[in-house]
Amino acid sequence: MTDEEILKKYAVEIKRDVNEIVKEYKLTDSARIKLVAKKYEESFVIGFREGAVKVKVTIEIAKNLLKAGLANDLIAKSTGLSIEEVAKLKD
């Protein structure tokens, strides 16, 4: 997913969060508001990408544990995935 696609997908949430920041810090200067919005969007994209990487790593770990013969419930406890999510990885 590109940065633009991420921003488009979460545009409503980003706008809401930026509006809350603007209100909380009583920002009135439009240049500062735009800067806050841009920095927030950049942070959001970075966080999204980091989260996606963590999910991929967790899934790979779970798959390796499955290959090693560990039980689904132990894998779920070890990775934070649900038992159902672990079971789907067997397919």
C-alpha cells in the first residue's frame, strides 16, 4: 500500500485527529495547522507501516511454530494471535 493509499483509506480518522489537535492546542495560524496536519499524516503512515511489519513478523513466527509442531493454543499465547487466526495459518 502506498503512502497516498494509506492516507486516502484513513482520511476521515486523520482529519478527526488533526481537528482535535488543533482544538486542544488552540491553533489559529493556518500555516501551523497545515504543518501539524502534514506531520501527523507522516507519523500515521510510519506507524501504519511499522504495524504492518510487526504483523508480518508475528505471522511468520506463528507459521514456524506450527511447522515445529507446537499446539495452536501455545502459539496463540506466544504470539498474541487468536486460536482461530493460528488455525487459519495451517491452510
